[in-house]
Amino acid sequence: MSVATDPIPCDIDELRTLFLFERLNDEQLQWLCEHGHTIHAETGQVYAEGDPATCFYVLLEGNIVLSRLIGGDEVEMTRTTQVGAYTGAWQAYMGERAPQTYNNSMRVVVPSRLLVLDAVDLAVIMRDWFPMAVHLLEGIFWGQQNMRQVTDQRERLLALGSLSAGLTHELNNPAAAAVRATSVLRDRVAGMRHKLGAIAAGPWDRMTMEQLMRLQEKAVEQVAKAPTLSPMEATDREDALGEWFDDHSIGGGWDLAPTFVQAGLAVDWLDEVEALVAPDVLEGAVRWINYSVETELLMNEIEDSVTRISTLVSSAKQYSQLDRAPFQVVDVHELLDATLLMLSAKIGKGIKVVKDYDRTLPEISAYASELNQVWTNTIDNAVQAMAGVGTLTIRTARDNDSMLVEIGDTGPGVPDEIKSRIFEPFFTTKPVGEGTGLGLDISWRIVVKKHHGDLKLVSVPGDTRFQIRLPLVSAELP
């Protein structure tokens, strides 16, 4: 601290003029002067944020600045010349129940005069002179702390419930498809066994069987090469195949046609089958190949469904980070993709998702699961703002020495009168019971306090963007 002179006694008459002490009696003012003292401070820092809070300061004359560290930068919170303004160890009355460190930094910008009271003495007068006020302050302090802790936990549980519902919905579709395909496959395999028995008992010579087996292999190979057709193209091919089956007296040909089209087998392929086998065994050959193709398609469907389930489980693990260290090197794009997948059911089909990623950005050191919560909260806000219809844009880019993650929506925007309040704890525009008002507060604390980054809102009607900046340099472990 830059003090020009030794501490000097204070003046009772001067203390009486300060709003902080105007209701004290002469005996109390005398006590203050006996236990406190005045200092003359030159320009410079008086105390630093995080240092042990040992003194309570009252401005008697001059100009002081109070600041806080945000994202590694010293941000000015208050600059005042107001006589009687106070700061310092104001939580001393709470003793060991609250952290006794300065929650801001103070510096003097012009030579100033300050009343200084030891934190221990402030605690004494608060408890002895204002017992009711102390009880009220304690109630407010701890009530806010408890409320934030409970609602913070509630916010996380609500997000988890929403994500669980979305994941359940996403898993149900491929699981149901795999069960259905397995059931149909069982029927088709049974049909193949019966058909094989009929072939064995029929007039099929060895050469015909070999030709049939070759056709079967070629058909299965063709399944993997099947082209993607438009609905109109698929319908035209089915009509052509149906007519071919009718011309060759193959019953139920219209039921066989969709399977052959899905496998990429057209009329010219059936002509090849007709040229290889005798007329009396053509229908049996076609049906045998149909069973082979259908079982291959069903196995592909089961494989796709199981792969989809595996991908979803992998994304859920990526999102939750359950099997990873809390602080780690991560690819932010993987975290964003995992979050979008987990929220896909909530986003719905009416919202178009646009990913504008700068893949040249490096990995960063971060608390991955907590960043996922930031993505969840901001994406959820964007989705709700659009009421199910619009465009959700996720963009990443380099911004000097930071990574910019921008989450934008085409909703109505945030009114100017509440823009300055959206990061306040417990502030919400949602109806009572639908929001805790902590989603953005939690996000701000994760980005700014844990990652030394920045979180801002830019909003006009039709274009609202949450801009999250994270340092590209590796963060240090706390």
C-alpha cells in the first residue's frame, strides 16, 4: 500500500458527517476513533483481490477505483469520489463461515485520505451494535448461497432429463428397426430352408445348381453396389419388373419387385437368369435369389441399426465425459457434434442446423463436460427462442489468440431492456416454473471463471448470437 504518512487519529466530527455513521452516538463514534485511524495514500494499489481481508476502508477525501479480475484482465467495476464510500473486509462479521479475502482490488488514483478499521474491530461492532442487521445479512447471504446451489443442481438435472429423453428417443428408432429386421430375417431364413428342400427334391441337375449358386453370389454382390434411386425411379423399375414377372408367369411378382429394385437388380439382370436356367426351374431360381437378396438386405439393416446405436452410445460418452479426466485436451468440434446429437430430438425437424466449422483450429485444454453444458444451455435457449422453426447456426473461427464459438438463431431477438440482465443469476423470461434463470449464469461462470474466456450476446430481431471465446493457449491446471 502506498501510504505517505504514518497512521493518524480520526476526527469524530468528520465521522459524524458520513452517511455510514450518521446514526451513531458520541460513545460509538469515540470507539471508532480509538480503534480506527486515518491514512494518507498516494496513487497506487491499496489491496489486491484474493489477499487476506484484514481492513475495512472508508473514503474521506480523494478518488478510488474498485476492480475485479475477469478472464485474466483487470476490469474496473467502480470509480468514485463519494465521501463515505466503503470497501474491504465487509464480510468480517461472518468470521470463518465465509472466505475472509478481498473480493475486489482497490487502488487510489489521486492522493486520498481513508479511514481504516481492522477487520476484527469491524466484526465486533457489527455483532454488538447491529445484531438484528447482522442476522438479516447472514440470512440473505446464506439463503442466496443455498438457493444458487440447489437451483444450480436442479438446472443440471433438468438438462440431464431432457438429454436422457432425447437419447432414449434416438436409441429407440434403430433398436426397433434391428428387432423388426431380425424377426423378418428369421422368417426368410426359414423360407430358404424350405426352398432348399424343394430344390433338392426337384429336377435340378448339378450344372443348374452351380449356375444358380453363381447367380446367388452375383446378386449378393450387387446389393453392396445398389444405386440410390429417387422415388420416381424406384417406381418405374418396380413397374418394369412386375411386368417381367407377369410375362414369365411368376406369381406374386409385384411383391418380389421392391426387393429386386432395392438390391439394384433390373430387368436385364433377370434376362440373364432366364438365359442360364431351364424354363421349368425359372420361378424357383428367381424366388431362391429373392430370398438371398432379402436376407442380405435385412442383415445390412441390422448392421446399420447396431452401428447407429453404437454411435449414439459413443456420443453420449463423449458428451458426459464419464470415462475421461475432467481437465483434458479436446477437439471442440467433437464436443459440439456430441451435444447436437444429444439434443437432436429437442431441436426437432422444423429447425435447420448449419455447421460452419473452421477445422484448422487446434485442440484446447478444457473442462470438456462443463463446456458441453455451455453448448447445451445456449443451444437450448436458441431452440426455445425459435419456437421450433428457424435456423440454428454453429460457427467456429479464430479470433486473435482465442477460439470463437458462435451459436446463432433466427428467433425474435432479445429486447434491449433486458440484454444487460440475461447473465444474472435467477433472471429468466420464461413463465414461472419453466426456467430456473441459472442456465446462462452457469455458462458465464464456466466460460469466464473456469476457462478465462468470454461470453457475450449480440442480438437483433432475426439474428441472435451467443459468442463464446476460449483461449487457444493451453490453460493451466487449477
